[in-house]
Amino acid sequence: MNRVVLSWLLWHQAVEFLKHDIPLMESSDTRFPIVYGAYLRLLGKAALTKEQEATKGLRRAGITILGEKTDRGEYFVMWRQGGQTEMLRIHEQKLRAEVQKKIDKLMVKIAEERQ
């Protein structure tokens, strides 16, 4: 079940990172900030769809997310399944690297669909 929770966490974090990055990109001093912002919005929409699919996977498995917390460079997710409480712990750097891999794969998929 850790895989289901981890998958949800990665997509959840991807959405959060993209939400943070979109306004920064649109207000940046780049040559085409609106175009880059629009691409990030498209990417964010696709990531949100993936997060929603992962949330459905949690529900199918009977998993409830109880909370998330970052502490001393580690990210913790508390979750419950069948009356038993579990905790997922991952280093923040590893989490960011895994989220970036998910975003990279999503970018490739979007580019392939556009061709």
C-alpha cells in the first residue's frame, strides 16, 4: 500500500509545485512569460488529473490520508487503512527528485500528444 500512497504524494506535490511556479513564470522577465505560463497551466491541469486518479486509487484501497508534515528535511504522510495507522517517510530531496521525474514524463507525454 505504500506504493499507492507514494503515487498520490508525488502527484499531489507536483500539483503544489506547479501552482507555485505558474505565477512566478507569468511575472518573470523572460521573453514570452505568458506562453511559458500557459504551458505550465496545461502541465498543471494534466498533473491535477493524475492526482485525482491517484486519489481514486486511495479510495479503492480504503486508504485515508490523515495528514502531511515536513520536518528537518523529511516529508511525512500519515494514513489509515482498515483501522491501522501507517506513516510514509521520505527525504525532501528524494521527494523533489521523484516529483521532477513525474513532471518530466508528463511533459514528454503532452509533447507526444501534440504532434
